Amino acid sequence: MTSLELTKNILTNKYFNNSLLPDNAKLYAIVDGAKLETLYSSIQLNATLHCCLYDGALQDHFEEAAPYLIYLDPSSDFTQTLIQNNLNNDCMILLHSTKNINDLAEHFKNYTVVYIEHLDQHALYAFYDPRVADFHFEHLSKEEIQEFLNPISCLSFTNSKRTGVLSCYYSSDNRQGWSKTDAILNKDNVVA
């Protein structure tokens, strides 16, 4: 499977359990600008609907390295290029939601900074890095997972340490819980 074929499959929800996705769910990505140097200029150039996940005005170099929540229009070249070239680069997670981008951004801004009690200081937390996401979900209680994933129907990512696996967290019926599935991508996958 080529990276182009994989991208088309993701954009047509082939790897997602469609029975668990509301009809009006939109596809978004949270992308780490620090890992994708061209992200900020690309979203500006393409006039892509996006929100920075850091509060307040940022200096230029922080603005370029910040995490962004981006609406992924399945028909846009930007979306196809972003997924095709970066799905296995540990720089983004994908999510489906019926919420608007501003509500989602406000929710996820709550998770970009954590307090480290034994150091008595705050630190940036990159939950949107797939390697961190794997760790993050393994160490949260069911209630914490529910709170984190509340505004979304599905969160998915690939982790470079687990090449060929698309991990998906789905809302269960009536938001009573979450289930995780791993979609095994073709072992001949050539994702850039």
C-alpha cells in the first residue's frame, strides 16, 4: 500500500468503525509545529481553518513551533499532503468530532500544560505526540480518559515505535466508556 492509498483510506474512513462515528463528525488533526517546520506557513498559505493550542500572543518562533488544531477538509490538497507525508512522523494525532474547532481548541488547551508536583513547576505537555499519547492513555483512569476524550467520537494515531498500527479510541454507546482498537495497516505500507 502506498502512502497515497493509505491517505485515501483514512480520508474515506476505511480504518475507522463508521458505526461509532456520527454522520456529522468532521476530521481534525492536532499537529506539532515543532516537529513539522513548514506547518505554520502551510496553514497560513492554504487559509486552512486552525487554532493554536497555546493561549495568548506568541513570539514568531513560538508561533511556528506551537501545536495547532486543524480542520481537515477531505477534498483539499493540504489535507491529503499533510496525512500522506506525515502520518508516521510522530507529529500529529487525528480526531473525529461533531464539535466546532473553537470548542475543541478550548478543551485541548487545558492539556498543553501540566503541573509537576515534586518539582513545583509547570511544564508543556505534548499529548498530541503519538509516542506520548500511547503512554498517556495507558496511565489514565477510565474517568480521566472520558474527560480527555469527551468532545470527540474517535481519536487515532500511528506511533513510529509501532509501525503499521493505527490506534483508535472510540466512544462507546451513549458515552458510557471508550474502547481501543488497533487497525493493522498493510505490512508493505510505504508511509513517508
